[in-house]
Amino acid sequence: MSKLKIASNQDLVILTLGGTDYIQKSTNSFNPYVLFPGANGVTPGKELWVSNAETECEIDESKYIRDNSNVNFYSIVGPRPRNIVRR
């Protein structure tokens, strides 16, 4: 497990699948999505967020969703960061 450092005013995308959130510093994400491990096609919910202060988030890099642009969205360990708000 590692930490994702998030800058103030950083754009974020959170994908949600089966009660698990997956996060990435990004401005968007694109279909189709593939869940790893397993390489299964999935259809997660997508929300756009922005941080209102510097923060960090613990992530599990072994569990992720990859989008059509080969961007990995890593599983959040624990709750979502407090310093983010919906865009």
C-alpha cells in the first residue's frame, strides 16, 4: 500500500464499483473500464472532484481499474479524503 499525494485545487476522478472507490489525479476517464486483478470488464460509477487543500490518500496499487486511455484508478483504503469536494 502507498499514499497518493493530492495538491490543493487538484482535479480528481473517483470511480465506484461494488462499494469500493478507485481514485486518480485526472480530469476525466474513458470507457471501457477493466478491473484488475482479473482483467474483467466493468461499468463503474464516475464522479469528478477537486481538492480544497493539500491532502493524501492511502491506496492499494494491487487493486485498480484501468480506463481506455491506460490510466489506472487505484483502490482507496479507508474513507475518501476529507479535503475534496464534488465539482
